[in-house]
Amino acid sequence: MPRKVYDFNLAKVQDSLVSHLRARRREATVADLVAGTGLPKHQVEQGMRGVLSEYAGHLKASESGELVYYFPWPLRSTVRGLGP
């Protein structure tokens, strides 16, 4: 039975998103994240909620009005690792 787009491992999705954000350095749009990770839009949107919280990121608007996920560099977890 094929898996549905709404049935996914959130931790794996978030790890994939963080890896892509580290490569992009600081910011990305939903479209950038979908294209860069190959994940469905729904999974990217759900995963980014946790990533925003854990990595102290926020949303900002570009000059064209597009929403951009922005993170301070270097990307460090506030929950895992030596920092917390």
C-alpha cells in the first residue's frame, strides 16, 4: 500500500530541511525548499514549523512580497547539542 503525503516521519523531514538550509546559508522560500529537498509542499510547511522553533528562525517578506524563512548564521539548534 503506497504511503500518503500526509503520513511521514517528521524528524526525517526536519533533518532534510536543516541540511538544505545549511547549504543555502540563512534563508529559503517554500519553493526553494521543495525544489532543493524533493519533499512535497505539505511536508515542507509542516517540517518548517519545528525547524523555525528549534533554530530560532523567523519569516520575513522579500521586496517582491514572497515569504522567506530566515535563520541566523551559523545555524545552531537551541534544543540539541552542546549549546543548550
